[in-house]
Amino acid sequence: MASGPPHSPRSARRKAMKVAVSGLCCEVGFQAADENAIETLLEMMQSYVCELGRSAKAYTELACRTESMLTDVVMAMVEMGCDVQSLPHYAKRDNRKAFMPPVHSHQPGTPRVLQAGKRENHPTHVPDYLPPFPDPHTYVRTETHKQPTNDYQTLREKAANQKRDIERATSKFMAKTGETQKIFKDDITKESQEFLLISPRPQKMPYLDALLPKYHHDVDGLEIGKETTPKEQISGVNVPLPGTVIPTDTEVITDNPYLRPIKMPRLKKKGAKLF
């Protein structure tokens, strides 16, 4: 039979009965006993006590009572074949082994709920059947957002990061939507598409940007002279308009000195005279 949890009443009863069975074995003359043998004797003793209690309860109910008396227990022992007259002599035997009574097991207490402060009692005009006031810590106002940082160094770093992100996003947008130049013409791999050069658009009067204020970006109204043609000849460079499709077989001359075609030097002929 299972003994149950270590702090249950059933476990405490089995421990007390096990001590009693062990004391009876020592009185008979045993010096040691196997654990299985002790458990078997314990089960037999427990069955005997349970049957004695069941019979005493039956005699109690037969007499129309709810609590058992000594006479009910005596009648149950007589029915089970026990000699009641020999019990006083057995209780006064000489080789009786005294054993320490079992220690009462302390039931673990229920842990208290964490409570901060003391709740307020109801005023006189509030009935008692209403729920109590909440804990005092619930009245404390707690901010749910983080306070903004006012540190100068942190703000400068944040502004620099935002500016760098904006510049990077703008350059990528212009590279994907506008005209670009490749460092290597024949390279069509994915890596080459990530490092594109934005084609510069030369202005007719670039010196106006330095002379005009920063908030004047539109200089179309200040244009003096003839109207612009589809292709303007500026310093010997053909600048196509936005949206113009350039054939791939034609070579485009660019202003970027690093992307210009290589000019092979002329070889000197043998026997040629220099003047």
C-alpha cells in the first residue's frame, strides 16, 4: 500500500505503526528484519485495525448512535476471536519495549501573498459587503514611456546616424531611378549592381549655385539666351536628356576621368626623323 506524500496524515500513521511492529519483533527476539518482512507485518496489522474499526462502527450504528463506545470495540474484538480478558496481563508484561512517540509533523504554512503597504479600511458610510480597497502601490503613477535623452553627445551621434542613413537611402534611390555608370562595362554580376556611379549632369551655368542663396534652387527664370535644344554641346560633351535611350554599341564620352576609355600612345616608326 502506498504511503502517500511525506506530509500526509496517512504517512504519519504508517510510520507510527511501523515503529510498533518493529518493537513487537524485538520483544519476540528478532535482532534484525528485512524491509519486505516489516512491510508485510505492517500490512497485516493495518488490515486488523481497519477491520476492528469497521466492526465497531457497525455495532455503533446498530445501537442508533454516531459515536463508538468501549462496549462496541469489545464486541468487535470478541467477534474477531480476540481474548479480551488477557489484554490487561499483556499490557503489564515485563519485556515490554518502550519507544519514543512519533514527532508531530508540521504542516507547511501557506505562503503569504506579497503585499506592499497596508490597505485602507472602509469609511463609515461605505458598507462592509463591498470589496476592499486595492493595495497602496496600485495608486502609484508609473510612466510607460522612456524619457527623452538630453545628452549632447547622444543627440549628436543620433543626428549623425540619421543623416548617414538618409544620404545612403537617397543615393540608392537615385542610382535605381536615374542614369548610372558602371566601373566595368562587361561586368553584369550582382556585386557590380550594388556599387553603381550616378551619372553627373553638368549645368549650363554652374557658378550660379555659389552666387545664389541656398533657398533658390530653381534658376529656370534666370535663364538668359536661347532655349535649350534636345542635346546641348557643352565643352565638347554630349549630354542626353533624362529618359533618352542610349544604344549599347555607341561609346558614350563621360566627364568622369576614371571611366574614360584608354588612349593608347602612338608608336614611333623606325627611321622616322623628328623635326
